[in-house]
Amino acid sequence: MQVRNEVKELRLLFEVLQILDSASDLSDNLETVLEVMAEHTGMMRGVITLLDEAHGEIAIEAAYGMSAEAQSKGRYKLGEGITGKVIESGKPLVIPNVLVEPLFLNRTGSRSRKEAVSFICVPVKMEGRVIGALSADRLFAASEALEEDMRLLSVLASLISKAVKNRQERHRMLEENRRLLDVLRERSRPEMFVGRSPGLRAVLTQLAQVAPTSATVLLLGETGVGKDVIARRIHALSLRKNKTFIKVDCGSIPENLIETELFGYAAGTFSGASKTGKIGLIEAAAGGTLFLDEIGELPMPMQTRLLRFLQDWEIMRVGSTTPKQIDVRIVAATNKNLERAIARGEFRSDLYYRLKVAVIAIPPLRDRQADILPLARMFLRFYGSKYHRQLAFSEEAESLLLDYKWPGNIRELENLVQGLAVTSKDSVIRASDVPISGVAKPAASARRDGLDFELDGKTYKEIMKDLENKVLSAAMERYGSITEVARHFQVDRSTIFRKVKELEKEGKMR
């Protein structure tokens, strides 16, 4: 009989190891483990609870023989009930009959008041620290059988502990990989702080003053001026640079989801919710920087919740009753005039003043004309290198860039230059290559294009021939091809081809 029991136990342990070693979701795996445990041992119910150390709260991670509604009720404080005492003390407990045990809470309501069952609960430990508990119900049994059950559950608890540790390690590695990707992404971007305009110098001076502090920062500026880049630079220059930087686009998250995205939710809060709950982005950024982009798009109810957080620096997950202190730096940004939004009743004035600790107003590119060409040349070098091309702007192309108003700011300039680096046929980018509207492309002045010539000592025919040669030469330089010149002058391509060949033969084509 003993040999038979040992064989059954070994089969159970082998099957559990296979389940926990699979790549599936851990919560699903743990539920399967409880099902297998019940099948092998005849136990009526099984529960795995895990401790949320930050909140001092114990919640059900997986269960067998218990409804989802009952599981959502299974939340305990340390020392509360049998499970709470086991996790607090780190010692197993066996209750022969729950009907006569005053400490047994039956908070889940899964057991009948008349159901005489035995309850076994053992701690789940990781590196000497209690992280949860494994418990099981069976029909009222003799003490010898319960001791045997406790021993088996203790073995299973050690296997569960290893699986939980592996999950934590995977999460840690994923977070580290994400952080490294952020660093690499930042390093792969072209340098945005290029130029010599007074506006840029003022921004950089403010940035250097604000970044080393933990002060909340509000970035103001039109779309495309580089608010994202400046937020990341603030983080990189702060004492939090080795911690997480998380960006939240307040305008892109659906209104019905933004609360749970920012604050997270407790286990069992709503139908379809994760059995372990979900950490919010504010909590995920703890110790680091949370960048709230387009803060002006935040719905009013969420403005109220964010204000409470900024007042107390405490969050409460949706469905939870336990607050948690969070140390995080807030950088917010908007392209809206928040004072006008306040006047229209679209933005809370008290939230505005909470955010307005340090304000950096980033001027649009049209007001930073001295930065346009340095930025354009830098983008051209960057994308030229990326696409293995040696590129430069012509004088006319640069004049065109300077005359344009850049409604999309630096983002528009970068995208335009990147496109030119891909599509330009020649190494020199001419004005005719630049696909921007709203600016008259500079006409080829006679002197700029080398059309000045001597009149003295020449016949009319010679002067006209000389003029034609210079016009053709300048047109070829400007438009880059015989086809484009012919199209511009509205003549047959063969005519231009013949004349250009004559000039080349005479060595007069520049």
C-alpha cells in the first residue's frame, strides 16, 4: 500500500513539473496544477494565494473547485484568517474540521455551513521569504492522513515557488530589455539640440536647471517642436536616469480604459480582468519618470484622479481599498493653451497649477530661423549615413528651407529631409527636389546662376548664342536632367539634347 502511494505521489510530482515547465501563462498553469492535485489526491478544493508585499494584501492567484465570483472575494490581510496566519508566520497549519475552528473565515463563501471538511495550508517560500500559500480542502479525515497531505502540499509548494520565481525573473528581464531598447532608440535618433537661436539657448538653459531636480515639469509647444525629445533629455540628465522612463499619450487611450491604464486594477475587479490584477503605468514608472504627453486631452474625471495623486503621491488601483505611495517624477506636455482650456471649463485650474512647477515653453521652428539650416544639414548627414549616401543641399534649396514657415516644426523638417535622402537622384539636393508648398521656389537670377556676360566687342548673334549657352547650362544645373529642362522650357526633348551635346563638345557645359 505504501509503495503504491509513493508511486502515485511520484507520478503527481512528475506531471506537476511538466505543467510548470511549459511556456503557458503561469496563472493557467497553476490552475492545471490544482486540478491534477485534486485528481491524484481526491481533494475537494485547492487554492494558491500570493502576497502583494507593497500593499500587505493576499489575493487568490489560482483556484480549483471555486467559482470566479468566490475567487474575487478571497482577499486577506497578513495575519487574517488561516491563510493570513500561515503567510505571516511561515508555518503550515492543519484544521481537522473547519466547522469548529473560529479562525476559519470562509470569506469566499465556497463552503457550506454544514460541510465538515479538513483544511490544510502550507507556506510558499522563495529564498527564505514567504510569498504566498497553498491550501486544500478534503473531507474530514484522520490526523495521520492530514499529516501526509501536509507533507505532499509542502513539496508542491516548493515547486510552485520555483515557477513564481521564474516568472518574476522573466518580468525583470523583459523590463531590462525594454529599458535597454529605450536607450538604444534614443542613441539611434539624430541629435535635436542643434542650432544657435536665442529660443533654443533659453530652452537648454532651463533644461539644465530643471533636470537634476525632482520637480514636476510642464512642456509647452506646438506639435512637432520636440517635447518628447526634451522630456527624455530631462530624464537622462536627472538622478533617475537609470530607472524607468514611461511615456503615456493621453490623447490616444480610450476614455473608458485610461483609468485602469494609469492606475491599474485589483484582481477580480471586473469580468475578464487578469486574475492577478494589473499594475498601472504610474506604478510601473516608480523610481523613474512618467511622461504625460498631450495632458490637455485628459478627460475631466481623470484630471481629478491625477490631481489627487499629485497632492498625496498615492495611488489606489481600481477595485482596491489599499493606497500605495509612489515616488515618480512627472513631466507633462501639451500643444494646447491650458489657460484658455480652463476658461472654457475643459481643464482643471488646480491641476494646472500642480503641473506648473517648472515650465519650459519651446518656440516653434519658424521663430528659430537660425536653427533651420543646422538642423536640416544634421538630418541630411544622419539619414545620408543611414542610407549610405553623401548628400548636400544646394544654395537655392537652403534658401527655400529658410523661407518656409514649417507648420509641422522639427518633425516636419526631419521627415522631409529623410524623404529627400531616400529619393534624391543626385548627391546635391536642388530647390526643385524639395517637395514643399506655400513658398515660391527661388527664381534663377542672372547673377546667381552665372548669366552675367560681357556685351562689348560682340555681335548680337554672338551675344544671343552666349546667352543661350549660359541659360542651358544654368537650367541643367537647376533641374538636373534634359527631360526636366525640356519640360520647363516647353520644347522638344531632342532639341535640348542636341544643344547640350554641342555645349559639352565645346567644353562650355558646367
